[in-house]
Amino acid sequence: MVTVFLKNDNLKVNVSAGKSFREIARKSGASMEFGCRVGDCSTCVAKIVKGNNLLNKINDKEILALNAMGANDENLRLMCQCVVEASEGEIEISYFF
Ligand code: FES
């Protein structure tokens, strides 16, 4: 299991590999905001405080959206595009909306 700490909501959830953050947010009741859910609007931007290496690799849509925002922090991701890939470890997320 991977432990995900959703910092803004002070929530800790255990998830298995393959879980998307859309699903994690919905099931945990986290206040993380989503808009388009397809990587276009950047509403779901968040900082991966810990465990970025446990997620899927950043995709082209995310790179485009983050560049458009002027973001140059490799730990910023769009949560609607993120999936837990590892089967063990700890992830900590801090979101902006
Ligand atoms: S919800 Fe629009 S980019 Fe993630």
C-alpha cells in the first residue's frame, strides 16, 4: 500500500497502485478542486511535497499547462493526470485550490 497524505485537508489514505488522484480525492472527501479533468484548465495543480517518484511520469499536457502558468518546479503536477504507480511508499500533496 501507498500512504497518501493530503496536507490541506489533513487526510491520510492508503491506496493501491493504479489509483488516480481524481478517485483518491473523491473517495477521501478531500477539498482538492478539479475543473476540466483532462489536463487543460490547471485548476488541479498541486505540489508533490514527497513521493513524486511514486507517480506516473509527467505527460505532455501537464508540461504544456505548467509552462503556460510559468511554473518551473518539477514537483508541480496536475492532479487530474496523476496516478499512483508504486505499490509501497509515502506521498504528500499540497494543493492550491
Ligand atoms: S482539472 Fe483541469 S487540468 Fe486538472
